[in-house]
Amino acid sequence: MGKLKVFDHPLIHHKLAIIRNKETTTKLFRETVDEIGALMAYEVTRDLPTADGEIETPIALTAVKMLAKEVVIVPILRAGLGMVSGIQQLIPTAKVGHVGMYRDEDTLEPKQYYFKVPDTTKDATVLVVDPMLATGGSVTAAIHLLKDAGAQDIRFVGIVGCPTGVDVLKNAHPDVDIYLAALDPKMNEQSYIVPGLGDAGDRLYGTK
Ligand code: PRP
Ligand code: URA
């Protein structure tokens, strides 16, 4: 069974306070989501495999360790895009795939509209990123598509989740580790996370 890790770090708590605040501007919201992505990436990648190598410093030969596997970041559009550049700051060699998915406003079912991932996805560590894990429908469907494309080593990196989303994702994909900055208690009648931060895509892109 994949693990669930909910972060407990002062910088992440502080940045969560900023993005939860309804008065936060689009600019600050966007910058802070990106910063949270970067902070989370450090921990999410803690156990990535390394390969031993040897390099020459200006002074001497030395043994080194380098990442043994490629990392592919897969944002779920739109809101997942907001976390990509923060993670890329830590893993500049990471390739990026895209899965377009939106929740139908009436049925809440995930609707796919785009899918493009690097050929190397099947051998890579794949970080699926989306700030919100609500009903779990979007990320569960996105991971099914990634597995159909051959992905075998998948981690989910979200910012705010809730117990329903975690259970749905765990049941559908028990092999996937789940990383969240916060686990909120519930959803409302419209399946928005409570207290949450509202509609992540709209707040990132100023669409409402
Ligand atoms: C949001 C969010 C997730 C999804 C989570 O996307 O970014 O993808 O909802 O909800 P779920 O767990 O119930 O599926 P949305 O559908 O609003 O699309 P957007 O990112 O384009 O705004
Ligand atoms: N999608 C969002 O953007 N916010 C929520 O609270 C739930 C789904």
C-alpha cells in the first residue's frame, strides 16, 4: 500500500495560510503555490535511486552519486501547472507531461481533454501534481491514463486534500504514494474542500 505523507513544516504552514486567505492576490497566490511545490519536492524526492559515479573536481577524482532515473512531472491541467516551475527549480532535468482534466460542474465526473507525456515516462519516476485532491476523480483518472502509457513508478503531489480523495486514490491506485501539504476534514455540497482554498485554477489564473 502506498504511503500518505502530510507535511508538517513551518514554511509550508506559513505559505498555506497565504493561499487559503481569500484576500490573497492572484500574483501572490501563484508565486506561493509554486514555492510550496518546490518545498514539497525536496521531501518527495528523498528516496529517489542514485547511481555511483566518478568525476574530476579541479583538485582530484572523487566518487559521486547522481540520480539514476529520470523524473517526469505531470501536472493535471489547469491548476497543476501552478506547481511545475517550483519543482523544476529542484529538478531542472525533469521532463514535463500534461494531462488535461476538468470536473464536470454538474456530475463532478472528470473529463479528459488532453494527454501528452514523454516517451521515457514508463521508466521514470512520475510526479503527478495538482493542488487539490477533492473527490479524487481527476487524479485517479489521470493515473489510469499514465499507467496505460506504461508508467510504473508514480507519486502524487497535492497541496490540499481531504479524506474522501485520499481513500478514492488509495483504493484505485494502492501503489501510489500520496504527498499533501494539508489534509482538510471534509468537502461541501459542491465538492469543494472545506476549509480549502476555493477553486485553485480560478485563483491561479484569475478566471473568476
Ligand atoms: C480542480 C483541481 C483538480 C480537481 C480536483 O480542477 O485542480 O484537478 O478539481 O477535484 P476532484 O478530486 O474532485 O476531481 P478543475 O476541474 O476545477 O479544473 P481546472 O484545474 O481547469 O480549474
Ligand atoms: N477543485 C478545487 O479547485 N478546489 C476544491 O476545493 C475542490 C476541487
